[in-house]
Amino acid sequence: MIGISLIYRKRRTKKLLQIENVFGELISCYLYPLPGEKMEVFQIQRQFRELGIVEGKPKNVQYLQDLMLRTQATFIGDNYNKIEIFYTQIPPYRASLQKLRSKKWYIKARGIREIYQMDQEQYIKEILKERNNKNIYVRREAQIAMVVFLGWESLRFLPYLKWEMTLWQQIQIVEKLWDLYPQPDLKRLRKSYTSEKKYANELIMRIIRKFGLREEIDYIIRFLDDPNFDTRESAVYCISSFEPGEEQLRAIKSKLFNIPNTEQQRQLVKYISSLPVDVDLTFYSELLHRGNDVIKLSAAEVLWNKGYVKEVQDFYYRQYSYQPTPEFSLFNDV
């Protein structure tokens, strides 16, 4: 058995190397043909068939697909566009389509990934059918494919997604949008603001943050005191990347006491204190008198570090029924 296995591995390695060499030659001839020479599609397909790239040998087909994906990632510009056309003309692409139509979730998900990685958008309609697939991996790949092929237009589907979108899915979508469509389409983005889905709100806020859309931060401020913890967390995280205007800052401060989570309140206080604006003594005084112990401490720390030592001392002394003499003051040695 060991001898048979060794013989198989040797033959298999030889076959894979042969596929790799022929694929490399075909890519070279296709992209950089000699004067007067043009590679015909039937010639390409015939060479692949002779190598064993046929539906009956799925391992060979999969190896060629992996080569195609690795090769495509190395090209940009005109050559990238030529590679896209080239891939539509060779057998493995049909194999990806067959995977998309498979009933097994892991095969279907891989098929979708291969299709969008090779930028074959003529099958976007079939992929759209999978955006609400009950399997998280299938619908995740389908949603990423929507962004790859449709760009900002894909946001119009947000209100119609039936399943929650995980944080990982949101990050993947934002990064794909950033990589492939770096020019913001505010018209399409704003149309998605009407969505009431929690995951949609969080995704939109992350898009605003990633693209630095300062003119859209009112949307983020709107969710700072949202009843949902994760939505608030996203809002606090995203707003920290911006410097708000005067009215927007007032809105942020007004929402702080509506936040039911102390840690999120503390993060917001830290963010406000980091802004390059004058210290709002009225605001911090309100924190000292209305906040819980954590918020009071945060406010006192901000005032102390900003040079308002007397205000902090006065607040501290008022907590007791007596005024300590200077020699016993807690602040003498600070």
C-alpha cells in the first residue's frame, strides 16, 4: 500500500506540474502574443482537455481554478481585464457555476467565492438568489459578491435581507467597498438610511467611518443612545473618528445620559474630552452631579488634567460635612 501511495503521489505531482506549466504558457501567449499570432479559444480548450481538465476529473479542474485565482491577483490594468475575458472562455469557470448550483452549502459557498474572485458578473442574478440563504456561509459569500459586482448599488438590498449580518460580514463588505469602489456614492448611501434593520444601521455607520464622510455623522449621532447595545457600541466606535461641529457636539452631549451602559458613557466622555474645543465647565459639572461614580471620576479626571483643579477640589469638599484644613488636604501633594 505504501508503494502504491508513493507511485500515486509521484504521478500526481507530475500531472499538477504539467498543468501549471501549460497554464503559464497559455497565459503568456494570450497576454503577450507574437506579431501576427493570435490564440484561438478552441486551441486553449483543446490543450486543457488533453491535460485532463474535464468535468470527470474534478481535482484537476480545482487545481486549475486555484492557479487562475492566484494568477489574477498579480495583474492590474489592461492585463487584468484581458484575464477576466480569458477566464470566461476556459472550462473551469463552468465548474464554479456548477458549484453555485450545488445543494451542499460548502460547495455552493466556494462556487460563489470563485465566481466573484474571478469577476465573472454575468451570473449575478443567480448569486442574488442566495443572499437570504439559510446557511450563513452561503449568504455571506453572496452578499460579498453583490458588493463586488454592484458596488454602492448593492446597499439597496439591505432592507430586504432576512438574516442578521455578523460583525465579520459587515467588515468584509466595508473593506470590499473600500477596495473596489473608493469613490462614495452619497445618493445611494442616503437611500439606505431608511432601513430599520439593526445590522443595516451598523453597516452604514461603519461605511461612513471608513470613507471619512464627515457630512454624514448626524446619522451616527442618531444611534448613540439606541436601545440596542451593539448598535450603540458601533455608534460610539464610529463617531470617535470624527470632529463634530458645534451643534453636533451639543447633540452628542445631550445623548450621554440616555445611554444605559456605564462603559459606553465613559468612552463617550473620553471622546468628548479629546476634541480640540474649549472645556465646557457646565457639561462636566453636570457629569459630576448627575453621573454615577465611574462617570464622576471620569469627569473629575478630565477637569484635573485640563487644569481645573479648584473645581475638582470644591466638588470633593462638598461631599463632606466639614472643610479639611490645608495641612490635611488630599490634594496638597499632587
